[in-house]
Amino acid sequence: MIYEVTHSTTFDYDAPMRYARCNLRLEPIDWPGQSLLSFSLHVAPEGPISPSHVAAYAGHIARMVVEQPVTELVITARARLSVNRVAALPAPDDPSVAGVARAAVAVADLGVMSPANYIYPSPMIALTPDIAAWCADSLSPGRGIVEAAYELTSRIKAAFRYDGAATETDTTPAEAFDRRAGVCQDFAQVMIAGLRAAGLPAAYVSGYLRTIPPAGKPRLIGADATHAWVMLWCGPARGWLGFDPTNGVGMNADHILTAIGRDYADIAPIDGIFVGQSGQSIKVSVDVAPIE
């Protein structure tokens, strides 16, 4: 499948914003089953943008500076990608949950996707006893790792209510877990907290999800959204596999991966600072268009 993705973010300021310096993590990475064919980045008003380079984790980052007073800033990224993958299935010879945990701490490599980077708590994902205990019901030490991950994925989908008003970007996994509600970021970070509590390397993925309109209805341009899910290291043979607890499925051809990090803070699409008076609004438009 070939996709064209357009991701546009508009910042409206109540008073002229005099200076801004932003990190842009909008260029999708290549990953098994996914190839980036083209990418462009446009900012209005125009300002200097550094060439994109590989960030500390699995993602590209460009830096943008705005040095003139503006009341509106629009950042638009366009990507064309080829995605060809099916969701992983459990196999009879999958390593056990305990076996993966042991293998993870034995890995000497410290590269970008080394499991050692994703075993421990991170700035936005602490280890929480209540989450650990709840997730442990799916993560018995002798159970096959992929089967266990799918059960946990399905349990989160069933037990949590999708509610965009229940949480904010900085809501902790513990708070989302107590409310049993949130958005994809919360579902992913709760699952990661439970996996790491079991000694399993788990990473946060940001990207996009192809949405299919109801039968007979047109696809609404700009009505898609960014998405988040989980990558779990399943041992040396199977490597990193994706699981989407928001939808209760494995990562498949509908998932378009942009970046991988320890949590949202590592791979937020846009962050940075601006100098000006308080008061701004943000509008995001995302369009995921299948071409083939």
C-alpha cells in the first residue's frame, strides 16, 4: 500500500509571538515493512530549518527558528510511504516472558534500538505497583511472549474507555489507569509501564493510523489523527513487534510509523519554546490517503 500523509499544525497567538525555536519530529523513519519514498516540510512564515538528522532514539529531528513577530505559524509535513506488513502472530517456538526478560539484560549492544534502552522507567512512564499487578495477569513468566502481549493488548482495549476529555498530554499512566479512560497515548503508556514492570523492553511509537469511512460515506480529508502504540522486544529471533492497545490489534499495514522512543517526550511531533505573551491555540489536521 502506498500512502500520502499530510500533517498540518497551526499555532494562533493572542499577541504577536516574537521568537520561537522548535523541534520537528515529523519525518517518518524506514522500518521493516515500511519505506519512506519522499518527504517535504513547509513552514509559514518561512524561517531557517536545520537539515533533518537522526535523533537519540529511532526518529528524525529538524530544528526550526522563527525570528520575526507572527500571530500565526503553520507547519505542514507531507510524506509518501510504502507500507507492506501483516500483524505478527504467536508461534509455538516463541520465547517465554521470563526468557525475553533474561535475554534483554544480556544484550551488550547500546545502539538506538537496543532493548537496554527500553527496560527501565522513563520521564513520563514510572513503574506503578497497581499497573504492574494488573498487567502481570497476562504476563506469566512461562507464557509465550507474543501470545502474552496480545492478551494484554486486548485487555486494555476492553477495560479502558476512549475519551479525549479524560486526560491531557502530561497525564501520568497511573492517573489514566485509575480513570480507566484516555486516548491512545495513555493506553500505550499504561501497557509500556506494565511490560517494563515485568522486565520486558517496551517502546513508545508515534505515527498514523489509516481510518476507513463507513460504507457509503466519503473519506473526510484532514479528519485523521496522529496515533500511538507499543513496540515490544520479543527476543533476538523475533525482534521488535508492534501492538496497538487502543484498537486491540497488532501493528499492520494500517499503521504508519513515524518515530520510536521511551515515551511521548522523546518523540513528540513538535515541541520547543516561544517568546511572547501567554495565550495560544493549536489546530492539527492530519490526512492519511491510500494511493494504491
